[in-house]
Amino acid sequence: MKRITTRAGELDVTLVTPDEPAEPARDAPLVVFCHGFGAPGTDLVSLAPEMVALDPALARATFAFPAAPIDLSPLGLWGGRAWFPIDMQALDLANREGRIDVLAANEPPGMAQARKKLRLTVEALMADRPWSRVVLGGFSQGAMMALDLALRLEEAVAAVVAFSPTLVDRESWRRAAPRRAGLPVFISHGRQDPLLPIRGTEALVALLGDSGVAVDFLPFDGPHTISFEALERAALLVASAVIGASPQERAPTSSGT
């Protein structure tokens, strides 16, 4: 697969594309992954070859990794970026006292602006693709961005992958979620996550499930990370959503005697 750095919309993007596309770009699935707070824009690029190794059908997809709009270098996080500032007081309450309500109560300041930039970037990358050929995903803060955009779009995306998210802007998401009934969403979270309590993700899973969203939730023993099983399940979901059929059904059958 080829790696390209470009500008799309208002964000820098790293693209991982097929070496020799087997179909026009407008027909190839587009898989967008948004990195977490404090990471560089290239933080999740390795997911592309890893997911293709898990399901070779994904070699047909174009993977896009946008860099968040806020540069954290002035704060000493050299090369780090963020989608929106973190409310450290609310995060501390969530971790020390289990107060997920303080994180879920409102839309984080700056999230709306980031959502607009992300949407413009994805639309610039889509070319003539419909939203039904697009998968939105991310890790941590990037997972929240992917979910937020997917819930607010006029059309449904193919699927959403959210590694280690938490529930934010609960009432807005609750109002929007019924329009995404049936949407395949994979969510994973470590039970020993020291940064974002898993109970926030459990509340998110319940909210989506109650609205008819087709949630596949994987809690795992581990910290704030992407487990191998989570990556396996995500690759399966993405391939099923944009390629179709299971790996077993896509495998050639032998006609020999």
C-alpha cells in the first residue's frame, strides 16, 4: 500500500491507498481514523496494514488519517495535536469519583468547530463516494469525534469504530441516535483505563443500544489502548460493512477432486 501526505479541507491527512487500485477511487471504500488527544496526526497510520493483514479484502480500501486542528506544541507536547481542549477538572472528577456525568453533561467547547473541520475534510476525500461507502473511526478523543459526526450527519455512514471513547453531549447524542438505528458500531474499552473510566463507555453503549444502534461492545482487561482482539473485531466489522460477506464466505472454494 502507498502512503501519501496531503491537505484535504482544512486538515492535513495521511492517506494509505492500494498499490494498484482494482476499481475507480470513487468506488473504493474510505476508512477514516481520528487520533487521540496529544498524539501526532500519524499516530494510527499503522492500523491500515494491520487491518489489511487481518482481512486482506480491506486492501481495496483507502485509509485516511487526519491530523486534528489544535497544535499542542506550545504546551510542551511537541508534535501532539487535539480535536478540542480537555476539561481537566471534569476529567479528574470522572477518574477520582466516578462522576461520568460531568463529562457527559455538555458538548465539549471546541467540539463543534472540530466537527465542521472533520466533515469538510472527509467530504473532500470522498470524491463521488456516498456516505454509505465511508467508515468513521478513531481512538479516545478521536473516537468521540467519529461518533459525534456519524450521529449528526444527514445520511448514515457504513459503520463506526470507536476505540476507548466516552460519552459526551449526552442529550444531543440521545436525540440523534434513533436516526442511526441499525448502524453497525464497534466499541472497545479497557477495564483498567486510568484516563477515561470504562463506565463512561458503558453508558454510551447503553444509550446507543436503547436507540436501536447495532453496537458490538468489547470490554477487555487492559489500559487506555487498542487490544489485538479489538483490532480483529474492528477489521471484521469494517470489511463486512464496506466489502460485504464474511472472510469465510469471501474465501475461494476448492473444486478439485
